Amino acid sequence: MSGILALLVDSVVNAVSFGSFGWLEEAVKGATGWAGLILIAVYSFLISFILPLPSEVVLLAPLNLGVGDVAQYTLIVVVSGLGKAAGSVFAFHIGQEAKQSGPVIRALRRSRFDVVERSERKTVELARKWGYVGLALALCVPFFPDTISIYAFSILEEDYLKFAAATFAGSVGRLLLTLGISAGVIALSVP
């Protein structure tokens, strides 16, 4: 399955240019051993609040932990989910501070793209309708940078623990969906 998964993730990642962070993606793709899990946690933390990179890259890490494929993927998914939950709490704190900062919101409203109005409109609609479940569902979308959803929800919501739990659930769901898609591709390709 790892060959199809690598092809799937690589083709999507290569189709989108993420600037000068390719070295970090490559480091994660080559991560081995238990230290590789730490790299996955740090990568997941960073992509949740600052780097617009795909989280699916963590599934390509050849950790070689000697625990079997299912256990290894389970560790990757859980560690990545925890890293993203921790990073989301950091982003949540930044969002709470920005919410209190009149100059930040005024500057964003004056921007050429009116970032606040656009994200508020869609996010408020999603948050009002689905709440934290909406955040988890938004984070389940494979190959979409998490930072947009996390920051949009961080301005609207107020509960750190529920926010972290929703981020963890969405992150795990996204990686499981990606694994499921790659397993489906394998099943379809077998004669």
C-alpha cells in the first residue's frame, strides 16, 4: 500500500508549489526511527498554525520501527493528530488575541482581498451550523492546508479543549481518509 500512497501524496504535493519548505517535506518523507515520530509531531505542529503544507506527507515516513505496518500507521496518525492539536491551541490563542486587537481586524478588513469578511462569512455559516463538528469536518478534507480552517475557527470559538479535540479528530479523520483512498486505489488496480 505504501507505493500507491506515496504516488498519491507525491502527485498532489508536487502539483502545488509550497515555496521553500520542500526541505521540510523531504525530511518528513525520510524520517526513520523513534526520532522520526518527533519530526512528525513538530511538522504537524507547524502546519497547523504557520506552514501551508499538506499533512498527508507524514504517511510517507518510513519509520522502520519494527512494529508492523498497522501499528506504525497508527503511531503516525496519533502523533500527527496530537501535534496538530497542540499547534491548533497555539493558533487558537493567537486568534483569541487577534480578536481582541482592533488594529489587526481593521487592517485585515482594509486589505485588498477583504480576508476577514470572506472567511468570516463562510466560517461563521459553518461554525453556526455545525460548531466544533464543522471544524473537524473541515479538517478532514485531504490535501487542503489546515491553517485556513484553524485560524478562521479560532476567531469564532472560545473553548481551548473542544478546539483541540476537534482538531485532533479532524486530523485523524483526514489521515484515515487518505489511507482509505489509497487502499481503494490498490483494490481497484488489482485484477
